[in-house]
Amino acid sequence: MYLLLAAHADGAALQELTAGGAPHPDAATPRVISAAELPGVVRQLEKRRPRWIWHRTQDWYPSLLAAGVELERCYDLTLCGAILAHSEFTAHTSYARNAEKLTLDDELQQPPQALLPPPPPADQDALFDDPGFRRAPRHTPEELREEFAAQQAALGDAGAAIPADNRQQRLQLLLAAESAGAMIAAEMQRTGVPWREELHEQILFDYLGPRPPQGHRPAKLEALNGALRQLLHSPALNPDSPQELMRALHRNGIEVKSTRQWELKESTHPAIEPLLEYKKLSRLHAANGWTWLDAWVKDGRFQPEYVVGGVVSGRWASRGGGALQIPRQIRGAVHADPGHKLIVADASQLEPRVLVALAQDSKMAEAARDKDLYAGIAAQGFGGDRAKAKVALLGAIYGATTGESGRLMPQLARTYPRAVGFVEQAAREGEAGRTVTTRLGRSSPPPSEGWLRSQQSATAEEQRRADSLARSRGRFTRNFVVQGSAADWAACWLAELRRRLRAMRTDGLPAGELVFFLHDEVMVHCPQDAVADCIVAIEGAANAAKELLFGRIPVEFPVSVAVVDSYDKAK
DNA sequence: CTTCCCAGCGCG
DNA sequence: AAAGCGCGCTGGGAAG
């Protein structure tokens, strides 16, 4: 059952559609529902387990959640439209050809915000107090219905070219997973990561000293700054200025081309150690210090905004608070509530395993049967040297050309011609200006106009520049197929896990809540007596994701699970 | 004063 | 050990 929810001047318009996107015979015209009665109506209709169709999940779902209405599944027209408009699986359809003049405005990205406190938790009326909501709806119900019908038609044609390839099922799975991801993002933002402010403050005190007045350096940084000024004979030095710092280093005979950590480490000058310490602490203070704590943690929860579809590869991005960059230093502040545990689960070595499955490299699959894939590869082709094997494989996925990683490539290619050939092929597609596609059908963006123009350059100098741009794009497409297919896997893992956790709740069992997701890692906050069942759900979902993407293949996707009180104890 | 870009570094 | 992919955020600094 498909139910379209569209904005309406008086609240919402609701219409039942067929799977193809036509109005259901019993619902020729949409039903208008006032804002006040919407949550109740939606709650009632949810009992029939519909798929809710809407322009953007983030416009509807947060307010429904705030009103206490949780839904099972949806279809996000914006996210799905973006996939269908660019996917190679639908490139031959009129939907893709008309993508330039999409009926929907694709404002996936909102203007970037400065560091602002997170919005207060929405209450039941928030949706309807929002002046944006009271504006004339951007799309009529009929426009949204037609958009859904067009997307369904494109999906229906996805398998036409190569039916045996299951392209239609794969793309359908991707659309469902992406829409589920949008719901999970809204739910996780509402729930938030359990964050103990007093533990965070203790960490800051230990590293930096007491909280300084606004705009001042903490004591430890001030002391390091004093030492640096002496050691570098620069009494007014501000080490936060790369230019000043560079000049001071040069004055003291430290000939670096940048002030990056790894380059500074080359020097043995006595100022280097305090300088690196200063940089580390200064970063903590600026990015995750007291100001961050004030702005982002409230009532024991960190509630970041996730941006589903924010990365071309299908990974999520985030907005505000740097949610996907929580440094190890402060992970001790992420702490389970009393009587609860954090389950931190991580798909080990996900990208190499995805490469094995994509390339169907049976030799590498033998190595991937081991819990430690790098050790398996080391045994097969690198004389047992695990570090070498890891650098070589990651280099193949990233497109390393120089350094140890680049030198190891021929050795890797000899042992695993299929796996290496797969990423090499993806690189060649990109260099030639073509697009590449993930397992489930998300395609890389086409090259820009400027890139295409650069490839027709005349002079030798221009040609060198063009070749460099081509190789750069090749590294991007090389990585895209692996990173993007790993994101496909992770989206299915997450959606499957949500389904299983919801089932536990429906069965009246104690169940955990998803509170964090980071590319190949999930965190579940969970009552102690639900831990065992949650782990079963996490592992079952991982296996389900593998079979959804690749069928029954002899490649393991092991999940490493840690049950901890605080995040720093995981890994 | 605001706006934009860069260098640097955090995460995977 | 080295600098190959994808992001967001900060402070500095130049430009308007």
C-alpha cells in the first residue's frame, strides 16, 4: 500500500496510490487533513503498514516523531530521484534524459550553517509553527504523484537491458535502503548519542587545565606557547598562524615546506616536540572543547544532523558538531545510561571484502574467509608480512602511485589479477570521462564541463595538466566503486538492523536503540538484558546485507562487536 | 565589517 | 612509513 503525503495550505493532502503511481480507484482526489489531526490520522493508517511517499523525509518525519508517531517505511522522492536520475541502470529511460528539468527542486544541500546550537527538540506543534511550513507548498499533490509514477516507470525499465543481471531488484533495494536511511537518520538525531558532560569536562581538564575565560588559551596551551616562543626566538609568535609559524621555523633553520605534522616529525629540533603537542591540544580545544560542549550537548545527549545522500558515493555526511569526526581523545564522554550498555559494532575490513565480492576474485576470497583478511593476503603473496599486504591492498583501492604502496602494486596484481583488474578498469573508465556504478546501481557523477574541455588541450603544457586531471578522476572512480558499494552494504546493514530492533520491540522484548552510524560502524544503546539479542540482530543484519548485495558467495563480512560502558573502550 | 578560500587535522 | 579516496570544522588571512 502506497500513501502519498503532500504539503497543503491547510495541513496535508493524503492520497492512496497504486504501485505504479496512479491514484487508487477509491482515492481519485487527495484527502485534506488539518495539521492538528495529522499525527492521529497517520498513526491510524500506519496499522495497514503502508509505504509513505513524501517529497523529503526530513520535512515530515521529525515532526511526526516528535508527536510520538514512528513509521515503518517510506519512499523519499528527493533521494530516490537523485539516484534514478544518474544511475547507469536507468540511463536509457526518459526519466534520466529529462533529469535536467526535474519536477522537484533538488535542494539536498541546505546553506551551510555556522556553529549554532542544535535546534530545541521539536514538540508536537513545531511542524505547524514553522513559518516555512505555512508558506505555499512547493509542490502540489498531483506533481508529487506524477514524480512518483515517473520514478516507478524508470525503475521498471531498469532491468530491461540485461534481465539476468537483476538490475531492477538491485536498484529497488537501493531505493528502499536509502529511504530507510533517511528515517534512521531522523530517528537517531532525535534520540541522540548519550554524552556525559562531566566526563567530557574532566577529559578537557586533564589535557588542557581549567576552563579559560572566553577567547583565552587554556593554561597548558599558554605554557606550550611560552616554550615555543623561547625555543624559536620569536617572542610574539602565534603558532595558530601557519604563515607566522613557517617563518619562525625557517629563521631557526628548520627547512620545511609546510607545517604538517608528518613533515615536522622529520626534524629533530627541540622545538618540534612542544610544537606537535601544541597542535594536538589546540585542535582539541578548538574543535571539541568547552565551546563545542556548550553548543552541542544538552541534557546528556549529542544530537547531530545527518545528511543522507550527502556524499556522492552514498556515504552519509553530517552538518554541525562534526558528528562523523568524534576524536578518540573524547570518546570516553560517550557513556551508556545506568543499566545500559553501548554495543559498538564495526564491519571489519569492509572495503577490501567488498572488492573481493565485486571482482569475484576467488583467490582473494580464500584470504577473505579468514577473520583477518590482511593476514590471509600476507600469507598468500607477501611472505607473511601483514603490514605490507595491508598497504598494498589499500593502495590498490585508493590508487597509490608512489611510495611503498605504489611499489607493491605489481606484486599484488600478480597474485590477484581479478581484484586489481577490477579497480584498474574503474580507473580507466574515469580517465576516459565515463561514469562507474556501485553494486546496487548508484553511479558516479559525470565529469564537469571544465574537465571535458581540458581533455582537448593543444599545447604540451596543457596536455600535461589534462593528463594529471584525468589520472585524478581515475583515482576517484577507482575508489568510488569500492567506497560506494561498501556504502550500499552499510545501508542494507543499517536498514536490516532497524527492522530487527523494531521487531524485538513489537514482540515486547527489551530492545536497543540505534544512536550512531559512521560509514562501517554502528552504535546501539541498549538495556543490559537486551545485549545478547541485539548482538544477534547486528550479526544477522550483516549477513543479510551480504546476501542482499551479492547472493550466497564464499566471502565473509565479519562484524567485530564490543559491549562497553563508554565509547573509548571499543576497539 | 562580511565573505570566501586555504592550511591543517579530525574521522572512515 | 607515507601522502593515494571521501568528508566537516577551525582559525587565519586575503579580498570586497
